[in-house]
Amino acid sequence: MLANYASSLITENITNSAPEKLKELLHQALGKLEPFEQCALLDYPDHPNIGDNLIWLGEVFYLTDVLKTKINYAASHKNFSEAEMEKQVGKAPILLHGGGNLGDLWPEFPTFRQHIISKYQDRPIIILPQSIYFREKANLIKAAKVFNSHPNLTLFVRDNYSYEIAIQHFSNCQIIKAPDMALQMVNMPGLSFNYTKNHSILYHCRNDKELNQTSSPASIDLPNLVVEDWTSYKYDSQYYKELPSKWAKRMALISSGLQQGTVIPTEWISRQLWKHFHPYASKFNNLYNPSMHLKSWSYMHHGIYQFKQHRLIITNRLHGHILCILMGIPHIFLPNAYYKNEAFYETWTYSIPFCRFVKDPSQIKGAAQELLDLFSN
């Protein structure tokens, strides 16, 4: 009886409470911006990290749907053109993509950001919600000097820890705390999750410089455990890149999917419905370079389809956690290599009833059983 009550309470909270509140808080923070009719949106994530593409989509939907702003120029740091941006937006505000790279861990992104801030001091610049992390104090001081040189720079930060760093060092900037931009997609159609049909547990495990070494797959003793990072990374593999044509790439993916039982027909049908018939798909038609945004849209489907195959997610990626929130999936959230995951959880998502944040790997099994019991009764 008690388990049934707890399960119904969690189900009610999934639909009526915490995610909607996060979206409301996001809107409250972004509502402090002065309105603008058009803008440039820079630093498009031209890579298969689904988390960064979720952020981008949230930014696009907020700017176009809520602010009613026209994104008349968008580019990655790789294909940015000063002449094209000037032609498309003049001196309209520049918005810089949010995420977890305001620091020195992923140097190509802050290098581009600081170039833009230094060069375009004649218009407002807005950095959308970021986590701040500098390994070297000298790099933080250098970044602060560039940021503080700009007369009209707004910096959104997405956790309390980053906020304290920003207040201390970016003294000439407007600092505003806000949740992650992907939360703009709370209650978006097409995110439904059927718990009862799934049996496996996914350890959604990153394997890069942000991996917390204490949470290796070997430390997790659970039945039916699948270990993988974002499935979109198969597109970035060296084998896939070296295939001679688009057709060869498609056949390789289909062959791989057939072996795993995931591509034909359900994944392919799901992908086509997402790309061509989802009510949000048409939103990209009137944007600058629609194919760029549609690429992010396709990556989002990869993440949704991947997570739907499992009844419980264990993730050490922040946007594994956020995608679970968007989909209402019970999950365990683990630390990354620094404070990003824990700081975001403690600032915003600690009240999500279908999430457990676990620091000690020995506690994962107990947390998993607790969530499974709640959702199976």
C-alpha cells in the first residue's frame, strides 16, 4: 500500500511539479534581458555531443517562441564569418551558446568566445547559461580581463558555484543565475516514456576528460546493465568518417542496427516521424541555415530513442540527467570530474522525485533498487 502511494505521488510530481518549475525559473531569469528584434546566435555545437545540441535547441525555441526574436545569423566557431554576420544582423545583439565550456578544459570554445567579446564591443553580448571551471587561475584572470573590457556583457551561469566565481571575477558584467537552456523543452510533445515495457538498465557513461574515475562500469553490480555513451558518437567514429559515400555510411549504420535489433524498422520509422511530422520540426524552416538546426534536432532523436529502450538510467552526463527530466525517466545522477554535475543538482534539480544523486558508487545499487521498486508497484 505504501509503495503504491509513493509511486502515485512520484507519478503526479513527474507531470505536475518540478520540471515545470525549472522551466518557469528559466523564463524568470531570461526575462531580465532587454527585448531585441533580431540577433546572432554563435558557437553552434558542430559535434555529436547530444547534450550541447539539446542546449542549442532550447536556445532556438526560447528566442523564437518566447522572445519572438529572429535569429538572422547562426554559426559554429569553425564556420563563423565576420562579413556574413555584419551583413545579416548589423549591430544587433550577439548571443553565445551556453553549456559547460566556460573555462579552460575545452580550449577551442573559450578562445572563440573571447575573440568575439574582444572584437564586438559596439553591441550587447549575452552568454547563455554556462558552468564555469578553470583548472589554472591564470586562465581565469585572462578571461576576466576580456569579459570586463566589454561595456555591455551579460553572463548567465547555471549553478551557485559558477555564480560565486562570476561575481568575484567578472565585476563589469551583468551576472544572472539561470537553469540550463535545454529545460525550455519541458512538456514538449514526443518525449513520452513507457516504463513497463523495458527491462534493461543503461549506464550512460562518458569516457573523456570529464569522467570521474571512481564511477567505472566495473563498480556497478546490477543485472541487465548496458554501458554506452551517446549513441550519436557512432557518427564520429574514425571507421564511419572514412567510409567513401553517404550511402556507404547509411548501410553501415543499418547493418550495425540490424545486428543489435535497433534500426529496422522501429528506429527508422521513429526517426522519420521525428524529422518530418513532429509539430516542432517546421519551426526550423524560417531560420538562418535550417539544415544546421535540423542536425541538432536529429541528434535529439538519437538521445530520446536511446533512453526509451531502458527502464532506468544511470548517467554521469549533465544532459543525461536533463534528458531524463524532460522524458520523466527514473535515473541516478553521478558526479563528473569536477563540480559541474553536483553543483547543478544542488542548485536546481534536487527536488526531482525520480532522480537520486549518488556520490559513492557503493550506493548505486541501493538507489537503483529504490527507484525500481517505486516505479514497479
